[in-house]
Amino acid sequence: MVANCLICIILLSIGLAIFGAGWRFLPALREHLPTEQTLAYAGAMIGRLNHVAIVVADLAAASELYERALGARVSAPRVLPAHGVTVVFVDLPNTRIELLEPLGADSPVRSFLERHPEGGMHHLCYEVDDIIAARDRLRAEGARVLGDGEPRLGAHDKPVLFLHPKDFCGTLIELEEA
């Protein structure tokens, strides 16, 4: 069951990453879809896949791997003490990869790295038009918002919230206001 949920989330994320940007920039795409599909997307709360976050033990080594082996453009590291991480962004044509390294003993990703010493996918981040409306709608449907439930500025200097993984097929979800 959990494996099926995870597969669905991954496929949905890939689809949103591929088609999310196209929806804004290629209006002609809508002409090729049946009306039901167009209406279903128009009613969606989440927008494009903003990033996939991966926790790593060694940010410099991970950055070098993405640059050398994959030919990716990797940003300079940003230290984010308020979030307890150091982060780099790997820019892709349709989304980003966020590589996270714990910063300090109280880092929220340190326990993840202790459970997964090799690192791994930590969360998916989706864009929403209105983070407060999204939070209220999700709470009304029974989803748990982590922390105090109030948005705070994320790594991209935009309001973010995190949703409990047990409510989303075992996947930690970040919402970022577009």
C-alpha cells in the first residue's frame, strides 16, 4: 500500500514537473486535452513541482558529484541557520534539486541522516498560489501541518509550510507560495 502511494506521488511529481511549466508557457497545450483533464488541472490546489530535497552527509562531495557526473549547474552553498541546514540548488530545465546538509546538532534533518547515513530523498515541494488558503483547506480535510501551522520564510525567501508524511503516503510535503 505504502509503495503504491509512493509510486503515485513520484509519478504525480514527475507529471507536474514536466507539464506544470508548460501550462503557463504553452497555452496551446490545452487544445490537445479533453475538457475533463483541463478542468481537473484547473481545480488543483498544487502547482508545479518546485524542488525535490535530498539530505546528504557531505554537501561539497554531493555538489561535485552532480556537477561532474551529471553535468548539472550547482549553486554556491547557502548557510540557513534558521532552518538548521546548508543548502545548494541544482537547476534543471523543469525544476530544482535541493541538496541539504545538517547545520548544527539541532538540525531538523540530522535525525533523517542518522537513520539514512547514505542520505536520501527528504521531501517534495509543491507551489501553491495562496499558502494560507491551502493550509486552511488541508486542515479542513484532516491533514496535519507541522510546527505551529504558520508559514515561515523558506530557502527561496517565500512562505512555506510542511505537511505530516503520515498524511501523504509516507512523504514529507513542503508547500511554497508561488
